[in-house]
Amino acid sequence: MPFKPARTRAIAARVLAVLTNIAWALFSVGFFAGIWELAWALGWTSERLLPPPHIFLGNFLDQARYFSPALRWGVGVDPSEVPPPLVSVLLTMLATSARVVGGLVLATVLSITLGIGIRRFLFVERLTLPTVLFLAPVSPIAWLPVAVFLFGIGNPPAIFMVFIALFFTMTLATIAEVDGVNRNLINVGRTMGASRAQIYWRIIIPAIAPGLLVVLRMNMFAAWMVVLLAEATGVGSGLGQIIMLARNTFNPSLVFFTITLIGLLGFTSDWLLRLVQRRFLYWSPRQGYRSHG
């Protein structure tokens, strides 16, 4: 294969950009943690109320043992049946992530379908849009009793809560994105003989996808908030239940340890969505939260 300097420089520039972003992310978190550690060292914060990172992250095994349901609730548990601490932490994180992903996929599919249906069919708009506008301002937290009444205790109420946190916002965002599509593109499609279905599949949906992905990223953080609340009602596993256990036992180290895991999962989920945007929505401008010339 012939040597291509331009391609090599492009790859090197991309790698450098990735490493720079990682370095700044680590510096940002490290800077905040350093201020926290300094406040503790100067005696401005109490170790019993606001333990610094080196305390709640330093003893991983002690914190991780709370993530095993067998050790939390079991009596006379056989040690051979208890998974290693790291496995318990990973399984707990996976359980919470699965509920978020389940609600996210359900809300995304149904909201985009309904939003496009509202703009395509007048009957659908008249039948559903007033109800969507009526329910959209209701906080997802207010739906928690409804979720418990409908689904009881377990995974379904947690998934339902994530669904509610995303569905109405995504539906209204879909309507707004459809209304904002450049009419010239639609007129060109009609001039070239595209059917109404082809206009939606080939023009409107690709045009609204980047904007909807940004809305999804912004609402992803709300999904993480409500799933923790739903898990605290007694799902059986999950980071929300660990937070409740830490609160009930007044264990600030466990609280901040779990908050760190939640932040890590939220950061990772947002990074994955940005990766999807760069990889699959290639016609969309590559940008993060802010564009810098």
C-alpha cells in the first residue's frame, strides 16, 4: 500500500483531538476533586458528612460489598454463593443501565412515530396533540405512583418512568423538527416525483435525526434521575436502591461512591450517543455541547 502523508496526518490529528478531549475531561474532574480534597485538608469539610474522594474511592472493597443483594438482605448466606465485589458492582450498574436503555428505546420509537404521525395525518393531530400538550408539563416524579399502581414492583415501573421522562419532550421535539425542515428540500423531492412516503423517509427523517439526537442527549440525564427514583421504590437491584440504603444507614461514603458510578454511566451514555451521531449521522455537523471555530 502506497504511503499517503495526507491520510496519516488526518489520522494523527484525530488521535490528538481524542487524547486532548480525554486529557481535558480528566483535568476537569481532577480539578474539582482537588478543590474538594483541599477543603478537607484545611478542615473546612467534615469527613463524616462530606468525605473526600480519596476516602470513598480508596476503599473499594468496603463500598462494593453493599452492592451484593445477598449480603444486604440475606441471613446465613453461603460465602461461596456471593459474587466478587467487582462483579456485584458491575451487575448493579448493568441492571440500572438496562432499564434506562429499555425506556429510552421505547420512548424514542413511539415519540418519533407519533410526532411524524401528528404532522402527516390531521386526524392523529386532533386526537393526540391536545393530550400530549396537557401531559407534557407534568413532572416524571408525579408518575411514580401511577407506575407502581400499573406495574407493581420490579423492572416495568422503572422502564415506564424513563419512558415518561423522554416521551412527551421527544414527541414535541419531533413536531418542531418536522416543522423546521427546509421546504425547498421537500419541493425538490416533489418535483422529482417522490411520493409522500418517500419524502418522509428520504428527506424529512434524515433532516430531523440530528436535532432529535441532541434532544435525546439532553433528556438522557433526566432519564438517569428518574430511574434512580423508581429503583428506590424496591426494584430489587440498581443504583437507586444503593442510594436509599446509604441514606437509611447514614453512610455518606457509600452515597458519594454511588454518585461517582452514576456520573460515570451518564458520561458514558452521552459519549456513546455522540459517537452514534458522528458514525451514522454523517451529514450532521460534528459538534459537542459548543462549537469552537
